[in-house]
Amino acid sequence: MSSLTFRTTPPPAYIPPGREEMREVAKSVGLKGFAPDLLADLCNLAAGGNLTVPSSYQEVVRKKIEENMSSPDYHGDWKLPNGGWTEDRQKAITAKTQKMMSYHQSVQDFLDTVKLDCFPGGTPLEQACSLLKLLATQKGGTPSGGGDGEPLPIFTDDDSRPEGVAEALHEAMDLVDSLEGEELDMLDPDGENHSIEEQDGIESGHNSLNRLKVAEDLVAGSDKRVMLDISRKLDQFTKLQVRRQKKVETDPAGEEIRQRPIQNLGELSRVSPSAWATRQQAPGYFLYQAVSGQLPVRERVTRVERRQAIFILVDGSGSMNGQKHWKATGVVMNRLKAVISGDAEVYLSVFDDNLGDVHSAKTPEEARELIRQFADNNFSGGGTNIAAAVKAAHDFIEEKINGGAALYRPEIVVLTDEDSSIKGLAKSSIPGTRVHGFAMSVSNPSLVAFARSTGGVGIEKF
């Protein structure tokens, strides 16, 4: 057995790391306190070792408890692990041994489930430290008091399921590997963790740390996990899909020439010379082709691309903080992904009774900056006038389009936790604009109905 653990055995020819080597690698991944015996277990298994049978080390556990047994209290009694007292020292030792064996069995259940190859690192020790760093994000996943050693509270909790703990860590790593480039841009706008791909099948130390940091941000229940879950949920709505518009428009000064069917006899001068040869041979047939639109004419054109215009309106009331804020950030993230892909321009305003300052994102750099600013924002505002904000956002986009901006199909996204009415606004007041309404944790039937009447998505208690 390893000098640090009896729960696992290393494979032949494998030399388990010493404490000093453990500390160095733990420090490199940002792991502070850790349990050397659990780390040794993980290293043994990552190297190809095996779990040992609990009966083989039960006596070792009992002897260790007996050697460290405290003195009885002033009544001559020892406290039992599950409550009660006894004046029988051997009974106390047996009870504590059973309790500790239950702990070791819980750890072994975890070790038996965990898949070390899911975690970044080029050596068994690096993989094991990465796992413990991610385990530290879980409640009770670090040694008590922030130091080293066991037991870890997460394995002493009767309600904790060791297999579930391992599965949660696997799920976080799988989620990292599933991230698309736009999602990573939004979750990590500073760009510190973008290089998470492997090169030639070998993961560098830098990429290992990046994958681990992203995984820490995405453990179940975290703020960024809420963002990602909401963003992916919105991807499922067809009405929320964003597309760049590509059109070919007639332009006398255009650099590109195309041929199209003749539309009227006034365009005969633009018919190709080969078609005129037909007129010399068969005038009647030539006229028939012209009238029936079979003759090709040449015209100059320009290819035009327009990006979708999206205006996000966020309720600025203080009640939008906390979980609602991170849900709203997920919606913002989802819309800004279209800026990263080049399909949209996004405008955002935090409103109350009036439209607030308008922030814009037209480039990937501006999208990352906007999500950073929004995620760090704390809301505080007065009343909430949804109708006035929607009308102001519509007028803002219309002014942009009329000014020559290459935008089309304007959409307004409303995020609010108010149940105030939008009845003061008529659909005819915002012609050509689609509205999506999200009532955060509340019912707002008028907002939902209005959004759906424009062809948009309306959701209550979002």
C-alpha cells in the first residue's frame, strides 16, 4: 500500500508522488488545501492502479483510532459518533471505527465512479489536482478549516451521494468541451481562457489550466452556468434565430454584371448580341421570346448584406438583481452571440420610466465589452414604463435605418420582472418591428400577448 493511503494500490513500476511534489502541482492549478491521501488515491487510479478491499484495511483504521483516542470526560464517558455516551472504551473505538469505515467506503464509491481521463493534465498527478480543484467548488469539497488532510465534509454528509458528486464533475468538464466559440467569448469576455483546444492530441499545460478555469465557472448552480443554460434554451426557439440578409440589388454603378430574363420591351436595347442574331433569322420568334420573357438582358448589380437589428430593453428596477440578473445576462449573451458571428447589431438600454443610455455592439470586441459591463452591473431604478421604452427603441432603430445603416428586420427584446401593462402601445405604432417579451419570475399576460401579436416570443415566469 502507498505510504499515504490504504484505499488504493499503485500499478507496478509506478512511483507515487511525495508531499512536496503534490504541493507544487497543487499550487500550479490554484489548489490551496487538499487531502494528501485522497490525492494519492487519485494518482494511483489515474496511473492504472486499483481500489483495495475495505476488509483489508479495517484493522489499520481501528488501530489508528485507538492510538489517537482521546481521554474520557470527567464522568469517565466517551461520546459516540452518532450520539450518546459510553464508559466502555472498546465500544467507543468500535463505533468510531465503523463511522470511519463508512467514510472510507463513501470515498471509494467516489473513486470507483470518477473518470480521471476527463480532467486536464499530462500526468496522473496533474489530472488528480485538476479534479480536486473542481471538487473544491462543491460544498464540503475541501478539507475543514482550509488546511490539508481528511475527512472531507462532502463524504461525511449522509445526504451526499458520492457517485453524484463524480457525475457533477464529469458533467462540468463535458460542458466545457461542448462550448462553441461564441459561447466562450461571452462566458469569458476577457479572453483569458479561450485556448482550450488540444493540439495534435496532446493538451498543453496552458490549455489544461484554461479548461479547468472554464469548468469551475460552469459547475451546476453557478452564475455563469445560469447564463449558459438560458442562452442555450433560447437557441431552441425558431422565432429567435438571427440571420444576416444577403441581397443583390440593381445598381447602374455596380461592379458586378448579371443576366436576367427581360421584363418589358423597353429593355430590348440591353439584349445580348447573340439574341439579336435570332431577330435577323426569325423576327416572329424573336418577338415571341421578348414578350414571354425568354430573352436575357444584362444589368449591373451590387451585393448588399444587412445585419439584423436587435434592441434589448432591461428593466432597471432593483428587484432585477440576483438570479433574475443572471437569467437576463443569459438572454443578453444569446443575442450577442449573433454579433460575434456577424449576423446582427445589438443595442441595449436599462430603462425605468424612460429609455436609459443606449449601448451598442457591432463587432466581436464590442460584444465582449458589452457582456462584461452588463454582467457586472447592479440595477437600481424607479418606475417601469414598458410601452414608452418599446416605442423609443423602435424609433431609435428606425432612425438608424433611415440614416443608411445596413440593418433589417428590427427586433426588440424586453426583460422585466414587472407585471405592468403594455396596453398603452399599439402594434401599429411600431410597424415592421417584432417584440420578444420575457416576464422574469412574474406573470405579465399583456406583455406576452403583445409580443406574440408581433410574431415574437412571449414567456411568463421566465
